[in-house]
Amino acid sequence: MRRRVVIVVTLLAVLLLWLVWCWQDERRKPPVSQPSVAVSKVDPPPKVAHDPVKVFERAFWASPTSEDKILHAERREWSDAQGVRKWQWFLVVEPSAALLKRLRDDNAFGLAPASSAADIADAPKWFAFDANESVVMKSPHSGMQLIFSKDGKVLQATDSGFGFRPGAPEPAKQAPPSSAPAPGRLPSTPPPTPKP
């Protein structure tokens, strides 16, 4: 009898240790990042822009300075009758000190440091980087990623998203007010006066 108790207690202890190990292993996994909008080879973009200044301005909401050297730029757009359905852009820049300060130090877009860049499907061939030699900042709510070389000489950036959705329909027009008195606490006419 005593031997059975020892075996059962040992098995329970091993099971408990295994469950604790599984729980700890699950906690160590990095959070799953949101996938970015990928350019599908099945659905090629009808509009691709390569104007470096325009792509830079739409990406960073600012004009490049004379010290910013744009090496590569591409913006892809998918549109329909209602406007842009989705978009994606890629940039490789030798950034100026002012651009580095705005994007990395001032964190103009509210990005968070990340351990690695998210996979980017169908990125241009020139959009390649060494993960071990990069510092990554990502948006917690969108697909924006800034990938800085550790020496700060090269910035690679990408973002993707969907176009604007149509707004709410116009509210129905209300009927004009009628000539009937509005209900209220007091009557709209004075009380009758008694005759003598």
C-alpha cells in the first residue's frame, strides 16, 4: 500500500511540474503582431508611384530636407469608384539628424520598440535588411514599421492600411413643425374669465 502512495504522489508531482513548465513556456512567447496588408500577386496594384519626394511626404507627413537622401521609394494603391481601398509604401533613406530626431527620439508616430520586424509579403527586392544589425520600432495599432540600422546611417520604413470608409448617410429631414401648440406644462391660452 505504501509503495502505491509513493508512486501516485511522484506521478502527481511530475504532472504538476510539467503543467508549471508549460505555463511558463507559454508566458515567454512574444506577443503575436498584427499582420500587415500584403500586396498579393493575384491582386496587383493598379497604381504604383516611385516619386521619392511624394512618397516621403505621404509617409512621414513632412517634406524631406536637403540632408535626407532617399535611396528607394514606392507607394502602391488599390482603388475603386469610392476611392482608395488599400495602400502600402516602402522607403529606404539615409536620414538627416533632424529626421532621426523626429522619428526615433521624438517618436512622432507613437511607435514602440520591437524585437524584430514583422514579415512583409511582396516587399520590393531593394527593401532588405539584416535583422541583427537593426533597431525596429512598430505601431501597436497599424502596420507602420521603422527599421533603423544600428549605426543610424540607413532608415527603412513601411506601412500599409485601408482607404477611407464612406461616411454615415445624411440624416432624414424632419417635417416642419405643425401649427398645433407644443405640449407643455401650461396651456397655450389663458383660462376663461367668468362673466358677471
